[in-house]
Amino acid sequence: AQSVAQPEDQVNVAEGNPLTVKCTYSVSGNPYLFWYVQYPNRGLQFLLKYITGDNLVKGSYGFEAEFNKSQTSFHLKKPSALVSDSALYFCAVRAFDTSGTYKYIFGTGTRLKVLA
Amino acid sequence: KAGVTQTPRYLIKTRGQQVTLSCSPISGHRSVSWYQQTPGQGLQFLFEYFSETQRNKGNFPGRFSGRQFSNSRSEMNVSTLELGDSALYLCASSLGLAGFTSSYEQYFGPGTRLTVT
């Protein structure tokens, strides 16, 4: 079955330290991968995506993600965390559906807490 | 450019009632998707509309339905509400459908928080 896994419900990191939010996927074919962030009482905001090309993708707010095909992972990273980065982060993958169309599958989300 | 708007933002309904939620996509976006977000399940895909046609559907009962109008605005309807339908319903728009050689990021509205009592 096609799926996305975010193995950590919550990640705590001190302000100024590097952060990593993990995502692994299982899809057939070439994966198209996305990261979104959700702040309280808001919808999801697009951060970055990997379609093809360079394995390191840069996105909004200083975030980047590394695509690793052999490990089927797409971890979100930031060199120096800010308190304002505290939010809920979702990984998503485009998957080919049995109905003959593509759809997006989201992970269950990881809550990032950056401590001052 | 205005973002995705959803109305109403909050709703309280009673079991057995029905509800209609509305979504206006970003101007120029033709694809509208609906998701149900709950703390335990994360985001669950409901359906996607493109050019007034439902193009894909998630694993939800027939009580959940939707439609899209010629101006790309979309509505979602839930009939015979159950307590378990309490959730945040998110609408997302994108330029087009995900295809074999393309994939578009989605832009989400703030959601409609539905509470069923």
C-alpha cells in the first residue's frame, strides 16, 4: 500500500540548534514529495517540494529537505531553529491511485516545539 | 492574490442534521480538494474536483458529497451527521490535477471547524 510515515509525533529542539523532522514514504514509481506547515487555527502552508533533480531542496523560511531514494526518505531540516518555527509539519507524497488518477497522501504530522 | 477562503469558519450541528461547507479557490486555480483533519487520523482525503467533475474520491461513506461550479468554487455536503464527523475540514486549491509528469503544490484555506453534538 502507498503510504507516508512521520515516525515522531513531537520533536523538541532548542532555539539556534539544527532541526530535523523525519518522513519516509512508500509509493510505486517516482515520488513527488512535499512538506507543509500548519500554525494554530490556520490551514496548511506549502514549504517545499521535490519533483526531480538535486536531492537537496530549498524552501520557504530557511527550510530545506533532503531526498534519499535508497532510504525512501525526505527529511525536513533547518540549520538554526527559531521559536516561531513551532508548528505542526506534514509530509505528503503524490501517489498513483487504483482509480487511474493521482492523489496526495499526507503523513499524520509532527509537532515541532522550539524551546527558547 | 487572495488566498483560499472557506465559509463558515465554525459550525455546530446536531446528530442527524446535514451541513454544507463552501470553498473559493485562488483565482485561476481549477482543482479543488477536500480533506478531513482530526487529531488521531491526520489529513484524510475526501475528494478532488476539476472542471466541475469529481476526479478522485477517498474512502468516505456516501454521506459525504461535493460539487464544483463553473467558477471553480466548491461545496461539500455531509448528510445525517454523526458525532465522528466532528473535525476540521480543509479545502485546497491548485493550478491543475497531479499528472504523470507534473505535480502542483496545494494551497489550503483556514478550514471549517465542524462540531457535531
